[in-house]
Amino acid sequence: MNSKASTLKNLISQSEGRYFGVEFIKRTNGTRRKMCGRLKIAPESDRKGLAFSPDSKNLMVVWDVNKKAYRMINLEQVLKL
């Protein structure tokens, strides 16, 4: 994980379950994405583990408040936090 991604991950982790806003460029199609998210949401009982490590791709898993689902933030392309 590069230093920018590491710094952003630390800042988001310090939110300690509070809501935060983030704007970033999506890895999949290059569009801007705004998200209201939070951490420390209890995992669903039927969730399966990921097939890869998000850290290896500079991604962070957060709860998207509007979509009511887990989503990933591209830490390399964060525009606003």
C-alpha cells in the first residue's frame, strides 16, 4: 500500500464508526463517485470472504449508507474526504 493510500486508510479508520463523505474515481470505469459511508457495521451472517486482499489493490471496504451495502473505496484516486 502506498503512503497516500495508507494515510487515507488511517484517517477513515479514525472515524470510529461515524459517518464520513468521500469522493473518488472508480477503478472499474473511471467515473466520479460520491459516497456517504461508515465503518464498524456488523457483518451479515451470509457474507462470504473476499477472494483477494483489498489492501493489495489499495481498496478499503466500507458500508455505503445510501445503497445499504458494502462497497470499496479506491484509495489511490480519492479526491475529497
